[in-house]
Amino acid sequence: MGTEINDSPGSRPIPITAFDADSELYARYRENYPDQMITDIVGLCPTTNLAVDCATGTGQVAQQLSSHFKKVIGIDQSVDQIAHAKKADNVEYRVESAEDLRGISDGSVDLITVATAIHWFDQEHFFVNARRVLKSGGVIAIFSIGGPEVQKDKSAIAQFYNDYFSGYAPKNFKPMSSIKIPDGFTEVTESKSYTKKVDRAVEDVCGWVRTVSAWNALLDKNNAERALEQLHSRLTAVLDEHEHLEVVYNVPIRIFKKM
């Protein structure tokens, strides 16, 4: 299983602007999501005219959806994230609150996606607006990519998380598994997971660690930098003959359809 940041008593909230400092790293080191998952989601939609990716970040999901939909709108409140977003001719990016779905016509949307971000949302407010803009039979797909699991040292990233990130979480953190079926929707399937297997350099895995929102909130950054150097050395010791690491990402997903 991938690593997740869990809330804990006394945890320190991370300001949403934490993502601004990470935008270049985010665009470089954050993985795309499993292609089969995207295909499966699209197959549930009533038509493929319009998709909206909420909290799009640097546009990984928006770009993946662009090959399936006539138009994709990516929404994020971080100016810097949008500035680094992946471009496509049929993708429009907007800087605004992803929960409001402002400026999107009622009953016009086939698909809304939220990738590794629902824990930041005022979920009740978001679902009300999602119900407003979705077509009948429209889909909400909520998914989250876990931390990279290095197959030759499966505890490496988890240990780093526990040592340095466990005290940091969004205020009122709600894991995806706690989401109740919103009014006016039915859950398409029970919670399931996809996996993504990739070969990555040590620098890619350590770069990913720097994209976690908690990284910029760390109070003792010097100590964390030393620990990241130690993690780099630890992972270097298990490189394969091609100087790569076999890495697995776990991607749990929940899908809701408007009735």
C-alpha cells in the first residue's frame, strides 16, 4: 500500500499556499495517474463533451482527460501551480476555488475529478455545487495517489513520512474513505484501488518527497534535508543494474454518479 499522511492530535495545519513553493517540483516529479483508471472513469460518463478537474495543480489529470473529452477545465486557487500546468489545446485553466465551480453552467458537465485533494475541501459545499453543474448521469471521480513504495526497500518512504510528516495535515483532515455518499448521487462501485508500476531514479523518488505539502511546513528544514540525504543514500544502495528503482504507487478511488 502507498503511504498516506494521517491527521493526529495537535497536528499543524498546512496553508494552501504551501503548494506555490512546490510548483516546479510538482510539475516535474508528480506522477500521472494509471491510464486504465482514466479509461474506466471515462467509460462511465454519459457523454464526453466537458470534464472539470478540481484542484488541478499542475494539470496532470487535466492533460490525461484532454485526449478523451472535447473540452477540459482545470481549476486551482494557486496562481503558481496553474502557471506551471501542462498545456493542451482543449484544456482551459482557471485560478479560483475548486469547490465553487463558479462560471460553469448548470447541468453542463459530464465528469468532475478530484485527484489527491479532497482532504482540502469543504466537502459539503463542493458536492452541492457538483450536483448543480453535472448532467443527469454525470460522474464524480475522487482518487488519491499514495507515496512511492520502493520494492526493494518498502519501508523507506513510510519511515520518512512517520518521522517527518506525521504531525502535519490539513485542518479538519478527512480521508477519502470517510466520504459519505452525497445527496443526489449513488456510488458506482465500492472503493477500489489501481496501481501504477514505474522505474525511477533515486532523484525522482526524493524529488517526489519534496512535493508533499508538509515539506514546506516543516519547522526544522535543515534536519529534514539531512534526513533526505540519508534517504537518498539508503535508496541508492538498492538500485538495480540499470540504476533504477522499481516503484509502485497505490491509487484508491471512489466514484459517484448523479441520479
